[in-house]
Amino acid sequence: MKKYSYTKDANSEVKTLSSKIKILGLNGSPRPYGATFKLLRIALETAKKLGAEVEELNLYEYRIEDCLGCVSDERLACRYPCVIDDDMKIIYDKILRADGVIFATPIYWFSPSGIVKRVIDRLTAFENMIRIDGKSWVEGKVAGVIAVGNDSGEIQVISLMFSILNSIGFIIPPFALAYHARMEDVLENKSAVLDAANVGRSVFLMAKLVREFKEAWYDVSLELWLKKELLGKVREEAEKIRRKVFNERVEVITKLMKENETK
């Protein structure tokens, strides 16, 4: 296990507008020299060229345990820092200090690698802070995804990861995805290489844009307004429309059913 000085208050660090944008790359491949590494390195070097401070971690060098599902037993038990004592505390700390994170993974049967999925599952400790201090601790950070395989599944992996990361609080900018699903050397795939470079660029540019944004993206206080003012109004409007069109819809459907019976 790597020695590391764990800083529990990493999220409270003040990032001044003059400090560099920090982009973290997470490599989820057990092959540290493979196509996943190559595209991630291209993305990070592009961000660095634009002025970012970049760091790359290979997740297979760290001991990261499965999520215990604490949130299903005691909602508030799922929080930062996680109760599991493993190297995920290093990953947590690195993510908190970063403005943007690029997740790079091989494709294993239409899914990200196991260690990438474990990391994402464990990020629930950040997302669930909404219920503790009113804000996900990765809210407003920027994410990009790189998926690499020999055959297929790249779109499934990227779609899955984008939906999870956005639900946790990450911002997904335009062109924040790159993929390669061929047997050939990834560096010979011109579109994949260019896409990877633009993942680094888009994550960097979006991180610059949102650094000055101070508003909460997810507002828990809307719940009271919804309950008091909006839900009843929407329910009434929906019922009004239903009464207006329901009988006509039933007639059309009944007619179609009878026509099918006579064929």
C-alpha cells in the first residue's frame, strides 16, 4: 500500500482564480501500457498544453474494496469519509482537489472494468452528502470518459458512466467522450486520438467556466415549494387534460381493436 498523508478537509481548500485548473486522470486498466493509457495520456497532455495541472493514477495500484451499501441500512452512514479503511481515501482526496476528472476504462462485456465500477460505487459517499450538508461534494466538478475495447460495447459503457457521474453531481461538457473498439493500435485510429485530445480540452474549458459559479446545482429546498405550490397545480392540469381527451382516446383504441379482430 502506498504511503499517503490523508487530508480530511481537502474539499474545504480555497481555489483562487489565479491557481491552475487541476485535471485528474483515472486509468482503470490492468494493462498500464495499453490503449486505455494511450488515450488518457493524450487527453491529459492536451489539458496540460492548455494550462492545466494534470495528474494520472492507475487504479490497479490501489486497494479499493467493494461498496458495503451502508446507505440501504442507515441513510446517513453513507458519507465522507467512507467507513471502509482502504486506498479509496487517496482517490477521494485526489478527486476533491481536482476541478475535473477523466475516467478511462477498458470495456469488459459492455461495462467498465470492475475497479472503475467500484470507484464509482464508492463515490456515493460524496453524493449522499446532499442529505448531510446540502450538497454533493463533487457537484460542479467536470467529468469526461474514455472507453477502449477490441470489439464492441463502447457506447454502453459511456452512456452508463455519463448517467451515473451526472447523477452524482459531475458536469458533462460537450465532446467529453472518446472511444476505440478495434483490434488495431489505438494510435492509428485518427478519430479516437482526436476525440481523446478534445476530451482533455473540453474538460479543461468547462472547468474554467464553472470555477466562478457559486450557486448550488442541486437545490434540496425546492422540495418544500414543489409540495406547497406546484405538485397540486400539475395534478389538476393533468386531470383536466385527461377528462378532455380520455373518452376520445378510448374510442380510438376500441375502434382499432375491433378492426384488428375482423382481419
